[in-house]
Amino acid sequence: MSRGTLVSFVHVAAPGTGVPMHIHPKEEENIFLVDGNLVFRLGDETFDVSPGDIVRCQGAPRSISSPPVRRPCPARHRTRRPA
């Protein structure tokens, strides 16, 4: 148990949706992709993320998008960060 020092949640992103560029300057986020595909922008770099991939971000601007696909399949990812 983290005694309230850690937040963990699952986010479902429908195809064609995402989270705009943002920053958590004092927090480390770890994002684990469970299903689907994501495009992850971390600073000036862009990554295609597949199930099983982990993206670690600390203090860098980031955005996440679930690319549109022919057969809609939402992307599910688990995020863990300090509370």
C-alpha cells in the first residue's frame, strides 16, 4: 500500500481521441499500454506505442493520442504516478 502517495488508474482512449500536450513538472509518470495502439509525444520525440510497452516520463511535456483505425478498438493504458 502506498498510504496515498501513489495514484494508479486505467484510461480507455477511443480511436481518434487523446490527451493534449501537458506537463507534470515534479512527478514521474509510468504508462503501460494494455490494449490497442497509441502515439506518444514526449518533448520533441514521437513514439508508436504497442501493447506491453512502458513509457516513463518525468518533467517533460507529453501528449497521447489513439490513432484512428479502420476497425475501432480503444486503447487501454494504466498510469501510475505520485499522488
